[in-house]
Amino acid sequence: MERKRILTGDRPTGKLHLGHYVGSLANRVRLQDQYECFFIVADLHTLTTKPEKENIELLADNVRSAVLDYLACGIDPAKSVIYLQSAVPEVIELSLYFQNLVTVPRLSRIPSLKEMAQGAGIEEMPLGLLAYPVLQAADILLPRAHLVPVGKDNVAHVEITRELARRFNFLYGETLPVPDVMVSEYGSLVGTDGNAKMSKSLNNAIFLSDDARTVEKRVMSMYTDPKRTSADIPGTVEGNPVFQYHDAFNPDKAMVEDLKTRYRAGKVGDVEVKQKLAAALNAFLDPIRERRARYEGQSGLADEVIYDGTMRMREEARATLSAVRKAMGMAAVWNRISRKAEELKKKRDKAGS
């Protein structure tokens, strides 16, 4: 029985962090034995908020870094296709076709686009950012994915993909799958400052490649219950970032429950809670850091992995776009014109001989 396909990925803006892990990476590692997985390093998407040349010059190193993080977390290139978005030109053509099947008001209703613009300090919405979900739909449907693992903030984007697939199939015949969404069990991870989801730009992230000392420093400076000024004051566990991290990464559930009970009763200090969190995080990250260092020591490995994956994806892209053009009738336009032109040239050549 043919396995169903998954498409998901990341924008290469730097090293990946714990938020990426709970939001998607854990799912990818778990699912790569059950599905045929395509993991996109979406460098074109970075242009929507960072089109400056100095940012583009960082892309190659950021792509390599993302691939190393993938491998370190357990993604196996022998099982999964890891590829570079900009090296698959068919995605642009498919995106253009999709742009004509969705309206500006529909895209304007996606709240995360405004949040992305605000986060990047963009006052007026660029066309590329408004059409971000359309390009994302082309990413998803080019390998004909059936399932898209995402964080909660990207569910609305995938719904655009589902609408575009249904619209395309209605107009041109059943050609594209309508993918389902898989939301991470944990959802997004709050940043160490407690004010927003984890993000490199907000400096509230713990990276998968951070050393043990850096993790300890970031944990000890984490936001907790602001009303708790001493250890003997009962504290709030719900919504407390430190305990959210314990729930996500500390495998000793009995310890976590004990800490919560004592925290609520004012019988444990923030220092102890944070120290135990730092220990749990470092125990979780140690094998990831070790694998990353080993892969990083293999010169050219990241480049080879993404090259091979991109070549594989190009084959899929050509097949999908061929089917799309045929369904739309676009392939026939050039075929008819070129065939007629060739016939005329042959007649002239024959007449002139």
C-alpha cells in the first residue's frame, strides 16, 4: 500500500529552537516511518519580511544550519526528502496559477499575516507577504501532500491550501489532493519572557544547539509568577512558562507534580524549580547537541543532503506541474502554437530546397 505524504518545513532564519521542536520537529521524527515525508527549507518565504541583500547573503549558512538541526533531532535523509524551495522553480508557476483562484479580501482575513508584518516592522503589507499562504499552498501541493503538520498559528494558512485544492479540482477536474492538518499535541511554546511565542527576533528562545551553560542562564532568567516575591508565598502554576517547559521536556512527571504542589503551597522557591528545569532541558538537549556536533564535523554533509533531496523533489515537481498544466489546458496552448510553427518551417524549408 502506497504511503501518504507529508509536507512541512521552516524558513531558514537561523538555528532552530525548542519552539520548533514542540511545534513540528517532534512530529516529523515520529512520522517519518509512517509517511513519505517532504521537508522544505523555505528560503523564498524569508523574502516576505527580509528582502534586503544582506539578509539574502545569510541564507546559504542558515540553510545548512537548519539541515544540521534536522539531522540532530533525528530526521533521516534516507527516509525523508529535505529540499530547498528556491531550487524548485515549478513552485513559482504553481503559485501564479493559484493566485487567480483566491481573492485579496480572503487573504486579508488571515490574522497571522498582520502579526508577521508588525513583527518585521512593516507598515504597509507587501504583495508577497499577503500572498504568503498562496506560495505555501504551492509548496504543499507540489509534492501532492496529504497531511501538513503545523502549529496552531498556521492552521489558517493550510485552510487556504485546502480551499485552493478544492477550487482547482472543481474548475479543472480532480488533480490535487485536499490535505489534512495535523496540529502539534503541545502547540506553540511560550518564550522565556512569558509574553509571546518563542522567537529568535524577540530574544526569548532556547536553541537546540545552545550549550549547557547558556541553557542554564536562559532558564534562570525566565519569567515566572510576578506576584511571588518570596518562596513562602503561594504561586500560580497555570500559565507559568517554567512549568510549561517542565510539562513539555521533563520526563519525570512525578517530580513535576511535586514541584507544582509545593509551588502552589509556597513550599518551594523559583530557584529550585528553575534548576530542575535546566537539568531536564540539558538532559533532553545533550544527545541533540552531540549529534549536531558530529554532523557539523562532516564537511559538506548538509550541502549533500539538501542537494540530493532537491533533485528528488524536482522530479515530483515536474510531474505535478505537468498534471496541472494538462488539467487546465495550459499545456495545449504552447503545444498547438509550436506544432503549427514547426509545420510552417518545414514547408518553407521544403519549398526552398
